Amino acid sequence: MAPKSNGDGPISAPVPYIVRVSKSFIYVSLLTSILLAFTIGRAARIILIEGPREALLAPHDSSAMFVRPEHSKPRLPNPKLIEGKEVPKTLYTAKNFDSGAIGASSSSAYLERSGDLAVDADTENSPFCKADKDGKQECSRSASGNAIENKIANDTNGDEDAHHPAGQHLLVDIKNVDGTFLNSELRLAEAMISVVNESKLTLLSYHCHKLIPMGVSCVGVLLESHISFHTWPAEGVITLDLFTCGSGELVPVLPIVERLFAVPIEGEEEDAPLTVWSHKLRGFSPTQSRLGDDLGKFVLERTYMDFKVEVASTITKFQRIDIYDSINAAQGRNYLSYTKSLTNDGSYESLHPELFLPEREVYLDGVLQSTRHGNEAYHEALVHPGAFAHPNPKRVAIIGGGEGATLREALKHKSVETVTMIEIDGAMVSFSREHLPDWNTCSDIEGSAHWCGDDPRAIMRYEDGMAWFDDRFSDNEKKKAEKYEEDPFDILIMDALDPQDNILYTNIAFIKTLYNSLSDDGILVMQLGESAHPDGPAEEISTNSKRAFVLKAFEKVGFKSVSLYEEGNCKFRGPWSFAVAMKGDVTSALWYRSAAEADVAIRKRIRKTVSGKPALKYFDGALMESYQNPPKSFETVFCRASPVPDSCKYLVGNEQIAISAYNRKLYDPIVDRHSSREGGICDYVSYVMTRKKDRYDSLPEEVKAMCI
């Protein structure tokens, strides 16, 4: 209202007025404001967001592997149920976030059960998806979720192994892969589904994101667990992992993964896809798997190997055999040198390919048995020290030795007339002949055969070694029938499983049978597994208790001397120990020959080679002399026994000189290490008596009396 004046008098009260606005004016004003705000906002988006993003993407538009995503999301293939499998009862729930800022698209697909409503790959249009108050999507796989959940809880069918809190994890990294393939969400999804189906697994659902400027990430939920991967198209790299519960092995899936995901780059024949992989056991399994033994620790789990591949595997009537090739740069070899050795480019590697071969390892039920670069060191240490402690070995027997390398070394001796090899697993021998030819060829030994088993001196018997010897040499007179008559052996070599894994090493009757099978100067040789560790407890109460038992059993059955030695070049991740038990006095004396005397004996007895190369790669007189004293670690753990052995009580001063007491045991590494065969401790007693009177006075009286 407006005020009014009445002359010079006071101003009167204002007169009210009314402004009338039509409805059309209000509507027009509101619409104009909305259009103006939209125009300003759109202009700001173009200037501040879309313009810089176009500039960022411009360099990638010219790339052959880059495909600008369309606004519509791709329809990915649904998981397929392989024939013979029932669709599992499951619930699907998820929360999806807006990934528009970093992803070009995101898509999902689900396994369908007959009669279910179809669920679109676009979860926004799914009839069972709804947005919560934060804008996240929650999806239920079925409208009758509670009913299905109850059925899952009551379902007791299926492999019981799948319910253990354990599983297997396969990690695969591949490089030099085609970039176009790695940037194709559809092709990658198809490859993932194929891997799952060919592996006999069940894919319940999967979800993929295509990223900006390039790359794809996918994760699939399996009934057994999950599969996932991420790609770097520009670098040609994909990393994939597959985890499953239960006992089904994943290592056989690796060739499937390589075939479907290792797509080579067109025109790049030299840079073939390269795969690096690792297999791990996860969780807490109530049972022991061979994959958790040496095979897992030394090969499958290691990710830093330049190269590893399964050469062959088989299951025989008695065991599982696995053979792997691998290259470990930390051991002086690398994959690049190996690939160059396969060429004819005149390089050092191509001229000496034998120096760059991958390590080949043999596993029996997951336990490492032999290696390509250690097989000579191991088998020479097993055969020749005992053989050269015998003056003239003619008859040799081998228990085990399925690879054929122990037979190979025995046949190198001119004096040997027969070698009887008793191996229970004939399939192991055939498998080794096919895949381990370097182990069992005698083609370079003069007068032998291409395969050692065909040498006229070799007698191959595929039967139980324990039963074979028990029938012929047991103390049980009833078993000594005429058909079992057998002449005694000069050398008997036990090349069976390690003592920790073999019950034969705790059977005193069997050890007595082996003693009976030897000639008067016969020698028994055993490999005793990885050497004792100086920080370990007494062997009697450790995992090496069987080794301790057999060393004591040698004395009980009648052997006159026992020598323990070790070899560190067997490639078993630790030094390996061996024992020689001698039945006669002559052999014990020959064991202590000097290096020069041993070299002369080796030169006279070992057969020459066809190639002119040395017949022995490691063994010589100097090595033989080093075997004469038992390893220090065995002395250490020997003295940790309870009660403490007498010889351990007679260590004098810091010189660690052992006293050869009257009641020493047959196996006594203290005396063997510190007492010479010419007089031992009495030489020391004489020395301190004339020059170190105080030490002489401190010696035990029984020791002084022994040396008077």
C-alpha cells in the first residue's frame, strides 16, 4: 500500500494495493529458469569435463586394440551348465556402485535354472533388483529366496571334500598376448566360460568391467569358489587366478587356460606368449596331499621360476609319478639362454645346448627322487664308494632303482658279472625309459647296450624286493626251497624310498635277511635321506628315528663296521647321507685307502667310454677320501642322545679329540671322526703324556690303562 499526505498534517496510513500475476506467467518463468539452468550446466560439463576427457582419449582412438565403448551395454554370454550336472540351489545377492567415472561399461550374467524368469545382463532392469537409499543396487537371484535358502541348508548331497576348509589356488600370469583380445569383454568372457566348462566346474555368475582407456576386469563366482582376471592390453599382459574347494586338482587346468587366454600377437612369431604360474594349497585340510610335499614346495608353489612345465605324469599300480622341467635363474640358468640354445645362431648357447637344459625332476607321490643335474652325483655316491671298498665285486643286487641310473653305475665296473635289479614297479621302469633316457642309457659304456636293462649282465626282476630276499635268504629254513636257491652277493644297494617313508628300515628281520644275502666280504649300501642338521635333536626322537634304528640294527645283525658319509651335489636342497655296512675286515681296510690308491683302483676297474669322455663325473680318489669321516652334523646329534654315548663324554679340551673307549658302538661318529686307524686315541695319549702332563692327568683311568 502507498502512504498519503494531508497538507501540513501528519502522514496518514498507507492505502493497500494488489499485484495480480497470471498462471501462465508463473509457468513461463519456471520453464525459462529450468532451461537456463540446464543450458549453463551443459555448457559447464562440456567445458570442464567432456572436453578434457576427449583430449585424454584422443591418443587411444588411433590404436587398433582400442574400441570406443558404445552407450549400450554388451550382452555377454550366460554361463553354461555342462551335461550331466544339475543346476545348484543358490541365492544371488549383489551391490553395484556407479562406476561411470572409471569404467566404460559393466555387465553381469547368471546361470539359469529351467523355469526361472530370465534375468537381463543389465542388472538395472532385473525384476529382482532394487535400489536402496544410497543408490546401491541389491539383487535377489530368486523371488522365493527364503525357500531356496532353506533347501541349501538341508542339502547334504555332493563331494564331502568340498566342505573342508581347504582348497587349491592356481595363479597364472601371461605376457605377449594379443591386445585386441585383452580389450574385448565378450571374447574374454567366452574364454572364461570355456575354461570353467572344460575344467568340469560350475559357473554361477560373473561380472565384468571394461575400463577407460582400456583393460577388462572380470570375476566369476563358481559353485566351487571363484575365477577372476585383469588385463593390460597395451602391455599384452593378463593375470588370472582360479580357486576351488575340494580335492580336484587344478594343475591339469593350466593347459586349458593357456590355450584359451594365451592368444599370440599377430605377426609376432618370435615373441610367443610366456606363462608364469603358481599352484598353492590353501586352508586347513585334514588329509596330506602330494601337492603339499616336495612337488608343491620345490616346483608348484614357486612363482620366481623363469620356466616350468609338466613333462609327464602317470599313476601306476603302486605310486603316482610326476616329471617336471624348470628353470630357476637363481641356480645359474635363465630362460633366455635356454631359448638361444634351441637356435642355430652360432651363439655359445646354441653350440653347447647341453649346458642350458632345464632342470628335470622326478617325484614319486610328491617326494623328490632324482634330478637331471644331480643324478650323476647321487648315483655315483650311492654305488662307487661301497664298490671300491670291495676287492673284486662280481655279483651286485639293487633293491629299487626304477630310474635305471643305479644300474648304469654298477655296470661301469669291469669286475661285475651280474647285476640283479629287483624293482616292484615295472611301469616305473618303462616310464623312466621313455621320459628319463639320460638316467638309464649305457650307450657310452664300452661293451654295454643302449638301454642299461638290455646289458647282458643285467637281470631285471619286477617284484617285491622284500619278498624276493625273504624267500631266498631268510633265517626261516622252511622258505629255503630249491627253487629259491641264490648265490650270495658281493654288493647290495638299497635304492628304495627314504628311511623316513619306508617301513623296511624298521624291520630288523629284513635287515638280517640282507646280511644273510651277502658274501663273507659283502657290503650293504643304503641311502639314508637328507643329512642331519646340527641344530636338530637326537635322531631317536626326531623324524629321522628310522635312520637311527637301522644304524643300530647293523650291529645287532652282525656287521663288523659301518661308515656314514654325505654328498652335497645331489640337488636335493640339502646334503644327502649314505651308509656302508661291511661284513668283513678286508673291505673295512680298503675303505680307508688314500686318494692316490683309490685313483689307481678306479683307473684299473672302470670301463672306458665310447666317446672318450670320463666315465665318472664326480667320483674320484679325493672324493672317496673325503667320505672316510662322517659329517660333523651326525657327530653333533649323536651326542644329544639320552643317555649320552660314552664316547661323547671323552672330548678333551677345545680340540674335540675323542677317546676310543673300550665299549664303543659299531656306529660311533665321534670315534670315526677323531680316531685314526693306526692307533687313534693312543697316539694322543702318548702325546699328552710327554708334552701336556696336566692333560694326561685329567684323562680317565680306563683310557690310560687301554693305551699302556
